Amino acid sequence: MTHLSENQIKQAQKLVSMSKMSQILENIREVIAKDRMQKQPLILRINEGFIFNIARKAIEDKNSTFIMSIAGESASGKTTLVRNAAKACVKSDTSNVYTVVCCDDYYKDASRELTEAGSYEKLFESGFSFDTPDAIDLELMREHLLKLKEGNEIYSPLYNFVTCESKKDTVLKKPAKLILNEGLYVLHEKLRDITDVKIYVYTPFEVIKDRWFARATSRGKTGLAAQMQFHDVNQTAFRHIRPSMDIADVVINGMTTQAYIEDIVQQLIDAIVSVTKDKHLTL
């Protein structure tokens, strides 16, 4: 009976890993190729190097926790993407697969400023902005993301968009294999270095505008107040948010249907799981 040396075993394992990586790459590229043929494809741009890293991590780092950050302009479709991606992740089991951390929850408390101003119009006239990086506690968000990645529970804040009040340590978030981090500034320089997957949702301006005004009423902004804030939203997006598209690993189409998002994400998961033989998400 022939006994393999430790070095021979390592070489054999390396060959198996390389073969699996090649198969994952082929599977992912096939899904992307089919998506590109659609009238409204989900994936507008994806870096080849990113695809390789995903395949490698799927084989070599199965037990790692991944932070997937989804950025984009206000009303671009970030939350819709996260919601439907999450549905695809947990077709059969919702335990310990993913957790969602939203930038919106980390707005700094501005209830005193609103009360003193007396109205949103007066608040905006004073130069106050809800749409710059300074309006969000990115330091606390970073701290919470790192704790989740290390396997610890956190209690995120809860923000009220009507009263501008932030309640600290309110919502329990448990560690999971995939941390879906969504919001305006999740690709900000204070956060991007801890992000494993950087996604940007692109949506045409006119669509964003229609969506934003439809949502503004539920957040207490109508008439002049809504117009004033949207002007600020557009200006701050030009300065702070749109440039982050250039550093994204993947640029996603914010015009696709919810059903199609879920379908493509499921296909991408299957493209990896079919090779790794893992019942759960292996990204």
C-alpha cells in the first residue's frame, strides 16, 4: 500500500481547491452572461478580480464572516436589493445566515435642532443637512460592524425620521455569516476598509426623484420642506455618494424587479453552493 507524504497530500488538496475555484468561476460567469442578455440586467458592471476573490474565499475561507456593503443615492433601491438578496439567502433556513445593518439607523439625534427651529423649512433654512456624512454616526457603525464580524451581538440605534430622535442601544443584531450593510455612506472612507464586498446601486436621476418625493411624505416632509431637502440630497450625492461608484466591486441596476433580484442572487448562490456542497450561503 502506497502512503502519500504530507507534501503530496497538500499538493493534492491544492489541486482539488484550484479545480473547485475554476468551476465556481465558470458558474458565476455563466450567470452573469445570461443576465447581460436581459433588457434590464441586474449587474451593470463587475470586476473580474472580484469574481476570482469570491471563488477563492468560497473554497478557502468557508467559515469567515463577510461584510457586504450596498451603497447608492437616496431612493436608488438599496433596501429593495438587500431585502430580496436576503430572501434568496434563506430559502430553507433563517438561522445565522445573515444580519442587516442599516445606515439610516445611525443618524445622529437632531430632535432638539428640529424643535428649536420649529419646522423643517426653518431647519433647512439654517443650513442643517441630513444628507452629509457628518449627519450619521459612522464611527459607531464601524464599531458595531467589527463586533458583529468578530462574532459578538450588538444593539443598534433606532432612528425616527419624523421626530429626528435617535434611541441608542435599541435593536438586537446577532452575528452571522453574511453582514448586509446598507445605506448612503457604507462605502465612505471610514468604513470601506472593513468591507469585503462593495456594491453600488445605480438608478437614473428622474427615477430617484420620483421615488424620493413619494417617500418623503411618510417621513414628515412635504411642500417646500421636501423641495429644500431634495435639493440638498442631490448636491450632497454629487459630492459624496456618486464618486463611490468608482470603487465598487459590483454596480447594480436599480431598475430591475424584486423577483428578478431574488432570482439572480439565488442563481449566484447556487453557482457556489453546487461546488462547495454547503447547504447554506458560502460567500
